[in-house]
Amino acid sequence: HGWSASSYHCYELAGAKIIAKDGTYLGTLSEKYNSDSIFNEHSVHGSTYSSNSIWNRFSEYGNEYSSQSAFNDHAANPPVLLKDGEVIGRISTDPYAYDGTNPLRLGEECGWAD
């Protein structure tokens, strides 16, 4: 896919909270040293073992079959990105989601992950 984050796009997304459809807080989009960042592997939200992490392939928010998962291309309700009280998009691997942001590429392209 040709998706690429511009520096402006990264600026707009920086600090956005990730909220699941059921209201669960799933972390923030920010650099890996932030304790709430989904790119901090040592945080609850960046761990592949936490039930409240999009990186846990066995969790409601990270498996490929859940309707609330960021990694289900056909999810009806992927997590939303909330900034300044407004929904600014969704975190999703769906290449056709007009308001979707792919978490797999975002960390590297915005300089928030290794």
C-alpha cells in the first residue's frame, strides 16, 4: 500500500487517545518513552500480553476477528482516535478506511517507535 504519514499528519495525531467501542482506553499515539504510548513495549498499552493493548493478538482489541480490533480489516467498530474531545479518525489496518490510520506503519514513520 502507498500509505505514508506526513510530518503534519504525525503532528495532528500526536497525543491522540485510542478508545475502543466499549469505552476501554487503549493508550496514546506518542513516542515510545511515554508511559501511555502504544509504542512503549514496557507499558500496559504497548505490551503484546496486556488485554488492553492493540498489540495483543489474543485480545478483543488486537485479534483479527473481533469487531473492535485494529487488526481486523473488516471490523465494524475499530478503536477511535480522540484528541481535544473530538474523534479525529480510527486506528485500523483496513486499507479502504477513509479515516483509518495503520498502527503498523505509524510508529516508524512518525519516529515514535524503532
